[in-house]
Amino acid sequence: MSDSTFTPRVFSGIKPSGGLTLGNYLGAIKRWVDMQDGAMETLYCSVDLHAITVWQDPATLKKGTREIAAGMLASGIDPETSILFNQSQVPEHTQLGWILNCVARMGWMNRMTQFKDKAGKNAEKVSLGLYAYPSLMAADILLYHATHVPVGEDQKQHVELTRDIAAKFNNDFGVDFFPMTEPVIEGPATRVMNLRDGTKKMSKSGESDMERINMLDDADTIAKKFKKARTDPEGIPESVEGLEGRPEAANLVNIYAGLANSSPQAVVAEYAGAGWGTFKPALAELAVEKLAPISDEMKRLMDDPAEIDRKLARGAQRAREIATPVLERTYDIVGLLRS
Ligand code: ATP
Ligand code: MG
């Protein structure tokens, strides 16, 4: 393995900490499907070891791990073209994770805004794993020498941390071993916001079900959630500038653009002057049109968990073929004896 030539490679993951949301779909999965058809090798992962940084019921975790895989498959991830697996079946992630824990600095971890958001006032009571999780995420990426990581805006800081860790490792050991990974944050819906509070992002682990659209929501639920979504008295403006300072309005327009493969400019042009009573039902209809075939397929796949497990096992095997030599070389660089 040459240390300084990096084959372009894509890695990304979603944690089974709840059901998939429209945010996960537009910010991540939909874009992964697009990248799968490009020139780069693609690896997509249900990152179960990240999910357990907060308490997970064991049976729910297993089901959730399969559900994330089903969501990726139903959205168009091809398990032959891409390598699709769950993180815990590739133990090299945690092995490299420990080494990177010893490279990452406390000061860097202390700056991670997502930890602050998730820990809130409870920082003394959350797990050590929640604090350390960005360095395991760096290991997820660097284990495959991934050069590109398609994520939502919320993960930008963690990919930047990955670069800092890679640079420090390379520098400490005088090698050019880990690549400087690029976050790929593109499209109109890189930060889908909470439907009840446009200043917070939509999350699968958020408190209220009304704040998010789940990929498995039925048509009536989707319509109801958009209908109740918070907005302001103004409707759709004449131009996108009119969305400034209106997070809830901007969010609904961005979601529409993401689902329609369009742009906020085009959406505003089409609906200029319309009230929410016109726009929200149109948005709900579009969301159902795009999500219903995916959720139907997810349910079909979830009826055969053994088949999902077979696909994940095969993916893990392929992932390990890439991971093993990278981890062995890392051990050698660090001076860990392999006899
Ligand atoms: P949790 O609340 O448990 O953190 P989550 O919904 O934030 O769940 P993650 O598993 O943390 O989901 O993230 C998976 C991927 O989805 C990441 O690439 C992340 O950037 C993206 N993502 C998550 N939420 C959004 C969102 N609201 N808008 C766009 N992308 C998102
Ligand atoms: Mg998250």
C-alpha cells in the first residue's frame, strides 16, 4: 500500500438511534444514491456503535440497525455497487478508534458543538462514549482512507475534526498515511429543520414526533405534520431574499426543493404569492409521492430480516478486506507489535 496516493473513496453512515427522517433522506441517503453511480467506490454504514452512546433497548437496536439498512436499500443503494454494512461487524472501527482517541486532543473534543447540544445541562451524566464519538467517527472514515464524506451540515465540524486527527497522526509519525477527507455538503436540504421550531434541526432522536417526518409515516400523517408545521403569517415571497430571517418558511421551501430535485429559487418562482394553505398541501403531496414507494419497499424488506442480515454480513466481509491492511499498517506505524 502506497502511503501517499489515495484512491477516491466515499464513506458515510447513519446511526440506528431511531427511525429514519426526511432530514436523513435529503441530507444523506438521497445524495449517497447519486454518488454511488459516480466513479468513486462507496461504503455506507449503519453505525450501531454510535447509537449506543445513549441508551438503546437491545431488541430495538437490532431492529433499528436493519431498518437503517432497509431504508438505504429501498432508497436505491445497491449492495453490489456499494459496500453496505453495520459498523459493529467490522471490529477494526473500534481498534482504530482507540488509536485515534490517543491522537485527538481534549481541547478539540471540547469544541464539538454537537456534544454540547446533546449533553445540554447534563454533561456530567452522559456517557464517555458520547463525548468520544467524533473520534470513532474519524476512525470510521480513515479506516477506509475515505476521501469524501457526504453528510448534512450538522456533521461538518466532525469531518473537520477527522482532518485534524489525520494531520496530527501523519505529523506525529512522519508519514503521509491518512488522507485529508473532504466533507461533501450539497443541495438545497443540507440542514432540514424541525417542523415546530425552525431554529433546531430535524432529528430522529428529537422529543416530539410532530417535529419530524419519518420515512415510514403514512400519507395522512405526513399531511397532518406539514399542516401543523410552524410558519409565519406571510406566505411564499416573490424571491428567495424574502425568506431571510424566516427559518420555518425557508425550511419548507428547501424541503420542497430537495424532494423535487429543484432549487429554492425555482420553488419560490412557482409559488410566489401563495399562502400556506396552498403551499403546505402541495408539499405534502410531493413528499408522499416521493416517500411512499420507499416506505413500501422498506416494509417489504423488513419482513425478511434474514435477507437483510445476509446482505450486511457480505458487506462487512467486503469492508474488512479494505480495513484490515489499513489497520495493520497503522499498527506498524504506531509501533504496536504484531507477532
Ligand atoms: P440523532 O438525533 O440520533 O443524532 P440524526 O437524525 O441527527 O439522529 P444521524 O444518524 O446523526 O441522524 O445522522 C445521519 C446523517 O443524516 C448525517 O449525514 C447527518 O448529517 C444527516 N442529517 C441528520 N439530520 C439532518 C437534517 N436535519 N438535515 C440534513 N441532514 C441531516
Ligand atoms: Mg445526529
